[in-house]
Amino acid sequence: MKKYSDLEYLRLSKGQKFTYGLASFFASIPVFFKNLFLGIGRFFKNLFVGIGKEFADLGSTFAKGDWKTKISYVIMGFGNMARGQWLRGLLFLAFEAVFIMYMVVAGGYWLSMLPSLGKVGPGEVYNEVLDTYVYQYNDNSFKILLYGVLTIFFIIAFIYTWRMNVKQNKIAEEILATGKPLKSGKDDLKSLVDDQFHKTLLALPLTGILIFTVLPIVFMILVAFTNYDGTHDGYYSNLFTWVGLQNFNTLLNWSSGNNVYAATFGEILTWTLIWAFFATFTNYFLGMFVAMMINKKGIKLKKVWRTILVMTIAIPQFISLLYVSKMFSKNGIVNGLFLSLGWIKEAIPFWDSPTLARIMVIVINIWIGIPYLMLIVTGILMNIPADLYESSRIDGANAWQQFTKITLPYMLFITGPYLLTQFTGNMNNFNVIYLLTGGAPTNAAASSAAGTAGYTDLLITWLFKITTGAEAQYYLASVVGIMVFVVVAVISLIVYNVLPSIKNEEDFQ
Amino acid sequence: MSTNQTPKRHMGLKASARISNTIIYILLIFISIIWLAPFICIVLQSFRVESTWQVGYVIPQQWGLDNYVRLFHSDFTKWYLNTFIIAVAVAVIQTIIVLCMSYTLSRFRFKMRKALMQFMLILGMFPGMLTMIILYRVLKDLGMTQANAVPGLILVYVASSGMGYYVSKGFFDTIPKSLDEAARVDGATRAQVLTKIILPLAKPIVIYTILTAFMAPWGDFVFARYISFGTSAGMNVAVGMYNWLNKDMITSWYTTFCAGGVVVALPVTILFMCLQRYYVEGVTGGAVKG
């Protein structure tokens, strides 16, 4: 593709400019993927080089260090204690003791069971005392997987701590060599509210995220490679076990003829993207329109209009959405009103026709979304320099030209990242879909096993239906979840790289 | 708008402005009606006593408080109390966690900061619902589901709230760093800078965080339904009232649902309207800074 310089570009006609822009966009996509893979390659290169350096450092510390340092390789914290840093040393030692005890008592067992996820399932066992067969529960696949992952986390934490312990010895030796005193335990505690205050502040939030987000996500990613479902719950009914890539094959393999899962997935994914596109942009432009009407010079009672819209944000969504959904039902208020006015002869089945239901959820989503957009746009409109409008008016621009040449570019520039988060947020907009339609009308072609998908179901509501459905195919749900992640990540990556400016966060300070 | 125009143009502009303003007023009134209609309907229907199912008219033929009486003799009071306890606890704990997180990420420059933020961005791309399956089983083992869902729900809401730091970090970014530095020169520790200097300045964002944290549990449906798992004693208002609208119950509970909606929405709306200013500040700031 030929690249134009700025001057050449300006000489192009409008049509040429457009095709040029389009061509350069598509030309940038392969470059983007090239850079992505190069980036991934660089990451791994740096990782391995980094690990190599760590080992080299471990070796040289051991060779050069004194006997206190050398013992610390085996007994963590020994060096610290020997040099008078009792608090640090005791903490290291305690961590090592806890780790070894845990590995001996439990960790070893969980790790050894991880490859099989349990050997003996529940079953009847002969009991000699009672002279009868008793039903007995044995291995627990769920716990094996959960504690197996936890144990691996723990081992990584141990290796990191051990490495820190060695590093501390090296640093201590260096400080002592210059003749300065080491930090005492009291100094360490003091630094937790001063130099190291960020560690204190982050301890609680990060622990929460680690246990309640990272661990479950790792667990659920692993579940995608097992056959964990309602009939293989790992303890009460049957054990579950590793099945490799089979579940991905079920969901993604279109080639195997009439694969109902793959067809349903493709249909729901398409609708999810269509929905996210319309939900984002209808809200965006209509919200902007409403905000500009309210903010127009000469319009009175600005506060009243704004308050009316803002009030709808306050009311919990489950009330407004459920109520609106019932308003449009066959015997609801809207149909009742239209019938009594004589506009229609029969009730309109708003929620029974696939197309109508899809249009309705987008329209009602406008009703939900405009107040937020109105607030945001109002804030931004006030920041557009007024003299831009003034000078454009003197140059003879009309209101429409002002909008397309000043307001819209400014808005798009400022709200680019916001639009992206809105788009991905809408892809996962559970509340609007589930409370309005519950995914209905039902798609007869979809598999009834996988939670009976409907025409308005998004991937996220389908996921919910799968897990609460009759067969509770958790493995399928986690494959769907991984797919949601992949789609969101790819869209975010591309948009972030195409966006004109990745803002430097330091600019705001 | 048109002070420096010639008289003729002046008149024309004024007339056209009047026409466009009239159109805008008509549109705004229309919009207001559409936005308020469902809420007016729900209030009116909550006072309808002649029937308990859906009807095609808005204004009740017989007025009365029967629905409210029935509401307070149902499990609704239990759900309401559950939701209120959850909302207060979440508001307090989540605010502390979010402030810790956002302040640290805004003010400190430590080694893993960038990596941490990118990691959380990626983490946020996973559908949160996926974690429910495992959290439900773990909480069940701990005895925090079904009838005892309240502590379990508080834990689930609060634990991952550190990931929602974006809006308040954006706010902290706007407080000049020179304030911190001046205090540090005067011998204040980092902790003292936070409590004595930053927090008093951060009042708007603290109120915004409390407000959004308090409001979220009133509308949460997925997690609450998962963890209460069909046990009425552990439900919140959203889950409990959702069941009133299913096929079997709607004919006898529809108007009670309307009454419940009013009782739930009223306090939350009043609180929200009082603190509206802070909410608007938070939302607009958050969107601009991304």
C-alpha cells in the first residue's frame, strides 16, 4: 500500500481520503498482530533471561556470602536473626515452618491427586459390624482441584519468599560492609506507615482479589478441561476428571455437521455483538442529543429536566426493568391502552416474536441508558471552549456543521475509552436481558440440555442458564466464559491500538 | 446570542430560535413523560385493591392500602432487612477497600504498580459470574449460603471490590502532588498525609463511593439468587420479589410487587437525590478519565 505524506493527503478528494483511511486501517491490522506476537515473544525472552539472572545471582550470593548467608539457604531468616534483625528473621522462619508442615500434612496429598482428580468415587461398601452395605463418600474431585491450585499458589509464594530471604542477606552484607547499621524491627514497623505504606494499604484489597477472583478464575479455567457437571459433581454423585480439549471441540467445532452446541454458540455470539453495538451507540448518540437539548441556551428549567432523568438512575434496576417488562406483556398496560384507544385490534406480542423482542430490549435499554449519558455528556460539553463555537459562527457555520465539526470530534476523542468499556460492559449486560426477557422467546433449534437458550440471550445470560439448568454443565459454562474473555480481550486490544491517543496518566497530575 | 447582528437578521434569528426552542420544549416534555410513566404507573397500581393481577388500565377503580398491609405480612420484611444489612456493611467495607486501592495506585510509584494495574484490567475481562460456581460451593462448606446468605453475600461483594478503583483513582490524580510533598517536608509520615491532608479533600469521592456501594446490593440479582439458593430467609429484595412475577404467582402477587417496588425505591431514591451532586461529579469525572 502506498503511503501519502501529509501534503499529498490534503490534495486528495473526499472519496480518495475515505478509501485511503479504510485501506490504512486494514493495513494496520496485520501490523498490529505482528507487533502483538513480537511483544509476546519479547515477554518470554525477558522472562527466561530474568530467571537465568536470578539463578546466577543465587549462585554468586552463595559463593561470596559468609556462613550466615549460606545457612540461610536452608534455614530461612537465619541470617537476619544472626545479624540482629529478629522480627524479619522470625517471620521468615515461621513462614518456612508453616509451609513445610502444610506440605507434609495436606499439600503433598492434594498435589499427588491433582493429575487424576480422585481415584475412588462414592459407592457401597460392606460394613462388617452392621452386616450390610453402606453408601460411602470417598475422594472429592472438587476439593482436590481447589486445594491443588491453592497448593501451587502456596509453593510459588514460598519460592518467592525464599528468594527474598536470600536477597536480604546479600543486601545486609553490603550494608554492613559500608559500616552502616541495619534496620531494626522497630524501624521496619515504622516504615509500614511511611516508606512502605503502600504495602499496608494494598494488603487487604489484594488478598481479597487473590482469594475471591484470581483463585476462582484459575479454577474455572481448569474446569473447562474437565467433565464437571451436575452428574459428575466430584463427591456426591461421581468423580470428575480431565478430558482435555473435548469441551472446546463441543462448543466450537462447526465442521461436524449438525452440532447443536456450536450452532447455538455462533447464533448467541452474533446477537451479543449486534446487541452490544446498538446498545452502545444508540445510547451514545441519543444521550448526546438529549444533553444538548437540555444545555441549549435559552432553555429554561434545566435543573428540572435533568432531575427527572437522573431520578430514574436511583431506582433499583430490578424494579424498573421487571415492571417495564410486564407493562409490555400481552395483558399489560401498554397493550391495554392501545386496545382501549382502538389503535390495535389484538394485543401485540412484544416478547413472543424474536425480532420484536430484540428490538424491544434495545429500545428499553435506551430508556435505561440515556440518563447516564446525559450526565456524562453535560460534563464534557461544559469543557469545550466556547470561543470555538463563537469563531465558527462568525465563519458562517450552522448548528449541524458545528455539531459534526466541533462537538462530535471532541466528544469522540474524550470518550473513546469510555465507549470501549461501554461496549464490553454491554456484552456482559446481564440485568437488562435477564430481567426484561429472561432470554425469551425460546430458540427451538437450541439444545434443551444447555439451559434452553433463547433469541435474546447474551453469552452471559446463557452461561447463567447453563449453570442453573437441569444438567448444570459447569464445564460448558466455563468454556463459554473463556470465550467471552477472548472476545472482550481481542476487541479491547484492537480498539486500544487503533485509538488516536493512549493517554498518559501522568498528564493529569 | 445575537447582540452584534443587523436588526433584520436579529429578528430572523430570534424567531427561528423561538421555533426551535418550542420544539425542544415539546420534546423534553415528551421525554419526561416517557421516563416518568412507569414510575407513576407503579405507584398508582400499588394502591389498587379491586384485583391483584395485571390489568389494562392505570387508575385504580378502588383505592386502598391492602397491598401494603399484605406486603408487610409476607417474607418481604425479612428480605428488606437482609438487603439493608448487606447494603450498610458493603458501603462501609467497600469504601475503605476502594479508597486504599485507588489512593495507593494514584500516589505511590512502586515496582509492580503498572503490572498490577494491567493484571487487574485483564482480570476484569472475565465474566464475574463464572466465579459464582466455585464461590457457592466454598461458601456452602463454610455454612454461609441459603438461610445464612447475608454474611456470605457481604463477603462476596466486598472481597473483589478493590478492582473497582478507577473512578476514585481518577479523582486522587487531580489532587496536586505538591500538597503531599509539602507535608512530607514538614515531617509527616505517608499515613499522616493520607489521614490529615488527602481524606478531608476527598470528601466528594468518599461520598460517591459510599453511595454507589450502598445502592448496588439493592439491585443485585445474580449473586444473591445463587447464594440464597431458593431459601426465602436468605434472599434479598430483588430475588424475593422476582419470584412474585413468575407465571404461578403473578396473578395473586402483581400489585403487591408494585407496593414492594415503591417501598424499596423510596428511601434509595431520596438518599440518591440528596447526594446527587456527588454522584454526578463521580460519573462525569470517571468517564472523562477512563
